[in-house]
Amino acid sequence: MSFPVMSFDERYRAIDARDTRFDGQFVTAVRSTGIYCRPSCPARTPKPQNVTFYPTSAAAHEAGYRACKRCLPEAAPGSPAWNLRGDAAARAMRLIADGVVEREGVSGLAARLGYSSRHLNRLLTAELGAGPLALARAHRAHNARMLLVGTDLPVSEIAFSSGFASIRQAGDTIREVFGLSPSELRARRRMLPASDPGAIDLLLAHREPLDASGVFAWMAARALPGVETATATSFSRYLRMPGGPAWFEVRQDSSSALRLRARVTHLGDLARVVATARRLFDLDADPVAVDAALATHPALSPLVARTPGIRVPGAADPHEMLIRAMVGQQITVAAARTALTALARELGEAIEVTAASETGEGDGPGPNGEPGPRLFPTMAAIAEHGADALRGPAARIRAITGAAASLLDGTLSLTVGDDGPAQRAALLAMPGIGPWTADYVRMRVLGDPDVFLPGDVAVRAGAAASGLPDDPRALTAWSERVAPWRSYLTAHLWRAAPVRTAKTSSKELS
């Protein structure tokens, strides 16, 4: 997928206007000061001859610049380019944010992308101005800053939870990147809201507008009792992380800001939990660009006006997402939730909750016999026992347990860093997976902004209600005019559907 590259003049106009829409999309390095800033930095606009623009803060670090103490560019939302683009550089950035370098090293990152370590270093340096180690280092610095200003964790714990090998390495990197010691950086924070002992409470940066209520409603309709809890202003769930079970909650506070509260078994998993929450709520999206593009079409303008800043919910776990999509194909959201709740109840791992504040309940079963806190079932459990826990056509059950087995033995790979077309082809090659499921998974797992689901009954109903063609072929042809934002078109049509039914018309098991 092509991605529009801004010219020097376009970027300079953005920093001259202090346009917050571009925060996180590039940084501005100023030769006369040795500092780099986010586009909206309130400092005086530098002269053009003193400015160099870099696509990432890591590139600015490598060029010898340090972060501005005034605007803290590391606190900006992430770039939407990494979801919009499907090339190796974008896939690498998604995997780095997911902590792959910390867990598997540069060689592991390169293997996932199908390159040698040396070739990946050349590719990323040429494309992004920094190699994978520098990009991962910048990501660690961002995580450390986030924890220093957003938690009361000791510096020693912050160092290791951010991915640094030692406290000294963390301190040296923070001083080099921010020009401040960890204690000086922490001293600049605002007063933290009160939180439970041991809880991590962070502000989630994002671009406005944000249809948070729409995402919370989406989650509430699909939340699995015991695994997830959703209200009109919050969503929480349990996750299986490399270091053990984790729990997080995203909530909208009284000022409409989004905050993340989390507990992890191992602090090294915290950055991955934050990245998961950001993907779930699509917080790195550029809603102004999306809304502006969609609103140019008369049929869509009322939808955008009614729901500015619509988001496309992501996936908490790629493997879980595939199972949920396969269970939900051809049935309603309510029926899928019932089936998945039974699956989680029978095969999910029950976990002990040490803080009642996480669920508002004790450790046992919830009210009305709802299951107690638990993790979504592993692929091993579904592959081995799914036939006993699932109900429905035998062919569908075989397809679901077969997919779980393929994910378990590595025959099928599904990650946030996959190549989109390759992922789709691999899914379509699996028994029982058709175009709707493959595309739905691609939309949710990769955050691909340009996926359209013309066979979805709710999409077609929303199209008819909006004055668009409801025939799949004609609707697909019409949707091409809003590329590369067809996932957001899909979200608007789901919202516009008079009957909120999410089954498909495609014969996925044929």
C-alpha cells in the first residue's frame, strides 16, 4: 500500500502552525540547538535552514539530537503510518512496539520479517534513519519516561520493565535522550491520581476526536464474563503474557481522558500490555485525516458528523482473535458471545485475584453463576478439548480445533507484524476460513485501515440505510473511492445498520 510522503514545505507549515495532528508522525530536529521536538512544540519556530525532519525519534537520536524538555516528543501518540503501511519497515515498527526485540533480539525480529539481521539493519536505517537496535532503544526510553511520570514505581523496577538490561543502562539512555536524569524527569510530572497499592496508572495519549463510547459499547456487546468486563466508560480483561497472567483496565475519567490501570506478574510485560491497550482502542489513528476523507462523500458526511473520531477496535491477542472470529462467523454477536463464554468457562484457566478492585468481586464465581476470573483458553486446550466444549456443525468445530492446532504447532503463524496479503492467503488456505473471517482478522489483528467486508449483513444494512448500494459487488466497487480508509467506512456502516446483527451471508464452511 502506498503512503503519501509529506514534503519539507508541508512539514514546515505544520510546525509553523503548531499542528497537533502531526504529533508522533515525525519529529523536527534543530541544528542550532541540538534538540528535536514534536510538530506542535510551543517554542519559537526555527528557521528552515536549521531544520531537519526525521520519521522517528530514534533517527534523531542517531543523528546526535536529544528530546525537547518542553514538549517531550516521546509522549506523543504513535504514528498511524505503521498500520497504514504494509512494508517491512512498518511491520518492524509494530513488532518492536510489541516487545519482540526484548524477547527475541534483533535476530528474532529479522527472522519474523524474513530477512537476515544485517539486511534488516540496512533496510531500516535507509527507510527510518535508525536500525532495529536504535529503534528498540528509543522504544525503551519512551516506556521509561511513561513510567517515571505516570507511576510511583522505583527507578530500578522501571529500568527492567522498560526492557533495559541494567539500571545504569537505563539511566545513561534517559540522560542521553532527554537531557535529564531519571529523578529529574520524574520531578517534572503532574500529581498522580490516587490508585491502589501496586496498581500502575497511566494516561493514554491519543489524537482527538475519539469515539471512546463507541469502542466501550463494542466491547460490552462482546465481553466474555470472567475474561472481560465492560461498562459505558471502561473495559478490563485478563491476558496471558510471557511473564504470567496480567490484568488491565482502560477507563474514561471525568475529564474524558483515557487512563490505563494495570497489574502484571512480571514488570517486563508492562510495555506489551500498554501496546495491547493502544491497539484495542486504535489510539494511534489519525481521526482528522480519516474523517476529512470520508466526509467528502455526501452519503458519508452525515455519518461522520454523527460519530466523529470513530475507531476500529483491535485485538488483544492474535490467536484468540482468530478463534473468536471463527466461532462468530455466520451467527449473531449475542450467539457468538454465548458460545465463547461457554468455551472460556470450560477450557479457560482460572486465576487467583489478589486485588478485589480488579473485578469488584471476590475470587470465586460472579453473580448469577458467572465464571470467576480466568484467561481465554490456550490453543492447546482448544485443539485438544474444543470438540467437547463447542456446539454447532461438526465441520465448523473441526475447523476451529484444526486452526488452534495449526497455531499451536506453528503451521499457521498469526502476529501483529504479518504481511497483510500473506496473512490473508494463509488464513484462506485453512479449512473453514473464508474471505469474511480472513479480512475481519486482518482488520482487527494488523489494524489495517483499508479492509472492507461487503458480505457482512450489518455492513450491507448500514449501506442501504445510508443510501449506498447494498449489493456486495456494487458496494465493493463504491468503497474503493474511500481507500485507504475502508475499515473506518466499515465501522460507520456497522453503526448505521438499523438492526445490529453481525452475522455474515458468506458460506464460510463450504
